[in-house]
Amino acid sequence: MSSKLYIMKNEVREYRRTRELSQADLAEGLGVSRQTIIAIENGRYSPSLPLAFRIARYFEVPVETMFDPSEEAEA
């Protein structure tokens, strides 16, 4: 039996670019690795709930604006 992995769609890349931040800048601001930011932006990784809230707070938007659980993409 194969199980599918679903990743929530997110707006991280769009918000980062709007603020003219590099992936490294955002990673440093959030206390994570650049690789984590890359994986989130590319839909290969869904952040933990605490990290999702940190990202939303960083951009001063509600978490449901940044991450849309109703828009899952198959990974």
C-alpha cells in the first residue's frame, strides 16, 4: 500500500521576494538553515507548527495567509 505525502501550499517565496530578502536573510531572521527555506519554498517540506507561526509573525500576516491547508499539493 503506497502512502502519499501532501505539502501545504505556501506564500513564503512571494513574501520574501516582496521584501527583497535573500533565502539566507530569511533563514537568519528565523533561526533556520537556508536549506530549510529552500525546501519550504519548493514544497518539499512543511514546517513545524511553531516554525509556521514564526514565519507568519516575521511577515506580520496570519498563519492561514502564509500557509493554506486547503491547498495541499502532492509531493
